[in-house]
Amino acid sequence: MTSEREKVKVLIIGSGPAGYTAAIYASRAGLNPVLYTGPQPGGQLTITTEVENYPGYPNGIQGPEMMEDFRKQAERFGTQVRYGLVTAVDFSSHPHLVTVDDQHTIEAETVIISTGASAKWLGLESETRLNGRGVSACAVCDGFFFRGQDVAIVGAGDTACEEASYLANICNKVYMIVRRDEMRASQIMQKRVMSNPKIEILWNSETEEILGDEEVTGARLYNNVTHETKEIKVSGFFVAIGHQPNTDIFKGIIDMDENGYIKTVPGSTRTNVEGVFVCGDAQDHVYRQAVTAAGTGCMAALDAERYMAAKEMA
């Protein structure tokens, strides 16, 4: 890379199903897109094991392998896939200015944001220290390693209920740690976990510490009503308290909701900034599936193509 500014028609920030699909469509349209993978090439699916609900894979596929297929398909049509992190953006003029790794500046006619989202954590030291040693933010990814064992999961939404039910199918016992005396989850999901004899819901409970030196052995919980503490013995500890969109770099520049998800013009992937589009989990807090992310990636590429065509005709 040189210090000179590089001019591109379509710059895609972030990989994963949304970014790679946008790249496939943009490259097939002859727009020569450049895609920067970001800190996690392939996105959240690279920490997922078996993907069984994506159309076209009747026998399922490993998440990392699936993202490798997406990348190869994008490159086949001419996408430049680069490893790097976007560190600054200036959308105040056109073309848009994007800085990569604090040193390389790109002038982009259009920008497609596909930075995705990341799992939220409790913020405990023990959680960080034992991450990958019994602590996980993905029950479907890592539940297999705790077959027949006792585990705990933190959360009170639909995702937490889904993952608790999944774990109950393969584990001996599941403690569900809920901070309040009620759940945010839909009634049908609450009923599912409450009627499962292998799931014990610990109401009004907060995690003080995850126990264990080299791997998880248990958790110390605090009851915020009785003010008592108790310890549970578990070998797996799952966190399912939501996701945070990876959109901080765009704050104050692009319109977002209160949680940081980028807003789009209804029926499109357009943002409030002309020539900037967004797809995938950076704008979707409802579905958050690989197939819906890919769909919005297609939409973003088509929107960008039509935007440039309209400018040329003007």
C-alpha cells in the first residue's frame, strides 16, 4: 500500500454473508469492488460449527468453510479481498474518504457497510480469562463439548431461551440465570423453557464470578432480592445477553437507533448519507440470520449499482 489515495467504485467494509454477497453482485456488475475483511474475516459464522439452515447445503456445512466458499466466489468474479481495518471515515464530501489501518486512504464513489455485530459480554475478569475454556457466547457452536454435563446460560430473551432449549437436548442440566423476576422472551419461548425438566431458572440472579482456574468449574451468583450468594457447579457457562452492532466508527455521521443499529430508508439499504449503503447485522437486529444478511448484501450491491448509474445519467 502507498500513501497515495486509491480510487474505487465500490468499497465494502466488512466480510461475512452480507459483505461477500454484496461483493459477488457488485463484481458481476463490473464495478470492481474492494472488500476489507475487518478484524474477523468471515464474520460471526467463523466461530460457528455446523450450519444446517442455509439453503443449498442439504447436509449442512461448517461455518468457516461456508465463509471460505463465499470469499472464493467473490474473488472469482474479480473482487479484491483485502485484510485490513477501517480506522476512519469522512462522508462529508464526495467521493467518500475511508482510511484503512490509519495509513491508506481510499476515495470511494459508493460505500457498503457490512460490519456486522458482536456478542455482548458480562464484563467479568473471569469471563475473559476463561473464554474458550468453558465460557462461550454461542451454545450452538460449543454446546457439543459439554454433552451430558451441567451448564449455565445467562439471558432472558428469545435467543437465551432457544439456546437453553438446545443445551437441554444434549446436557445433563441447564441453569438459566435471569436478572429479574420475569423474562423478555416471547410467551411461547418462556413456556418452552419453563416446561423443560432439565432447565432450572434462577430468578433475580446476577453472576458475580465464573469459577475455575484453567477451565470453568462453576459460578457464584448474587440474588438481588434476598442479597444472598450461592455457587453452582457447571463445566460450561454461556452468555446470551444480546449483540452489539459494530458501528461505532460511524456514530455522529450516519443515523442510528438507540442501540447503534444503522437506519435505512424503508424498502432499501440506503442510509441518510448519499452513496452509503448498509447490509447485514449492522442494520438488522430482528432476524440476524446468514440468509437474511446475504439477502441484504444483494440489495446493497443493486442499490449501489443503480445509484452510480443514475449519477452517470444526470
